[in-house]
Amino acid sequence: MDKKKLRNDIILISSLLVVSIASFTTLFLLRNKDNLVAKIYVQDNLIETVDLYKKEEETFHIHGLNGELIVHSKDGAIAVIKSNCPHQDCVKMGYISETNRPIICAYNAVYINIDGAIIDDVEIK
């Protein structure tokens, strides 16, 4: 009886693992990157919204709490390329292009987050 219970547990765990991997893979592959925007905040105030899928590169000078940051966007990604903060963690983050990986400069109170853009031309019937 013990072997049958163990076998059923293994089948259940394997099934849950397969369903989880399939769900994650589907969500990862089907996500729409065409409508992503980066939102730049200074002390919880939205300063700039950047469409990440414009063809041209853009550079922004952001005035933070203790100085200036230079933010650059290109090829669907955004990065802090220069900052006056002591540890340079925000610069070391490099270019980000995913919604779950923000750039934070605590020294200057700057936060950059990627969100999906609001699509205005969608009609709901």
C-alpha cells in the first residue's frame, strides 16, 4: 500500500510541475513587448514616460534629490548611464527591458519602472 501512495504522489507532483512549467513558458513567450513604457519617478512624482519601442535613441537628464542622473533608452531598454551617487548601483544595473526589474537610485530618490502602455485605440464591445 505504501508503494502505491508514493507512486500517486510522484505522479501528482510531476503533473503539477509540468503544468507550472507550461504556464510560465506560455506567459513568457506570448507577452507583448510592443507596448512597454518606462516610467521615471523622482520622490514618487512621475517625471518622464518613455516609449521603449521607438526607433530612435533618447537621453534624459533627470534631476534627483542630490544631483543629476543621465538616463538613456535604446532598442527597447533603458538604463542609468551616469549618476553622482556614491555606490553607482543604479549604473551597474545596466539596461533593463522587463517589467519585473526596476532601477532604483536611493541616493537621488529616482525610481525607473517598466509598465505596459495604455492602448487608446482598443474598442470594447
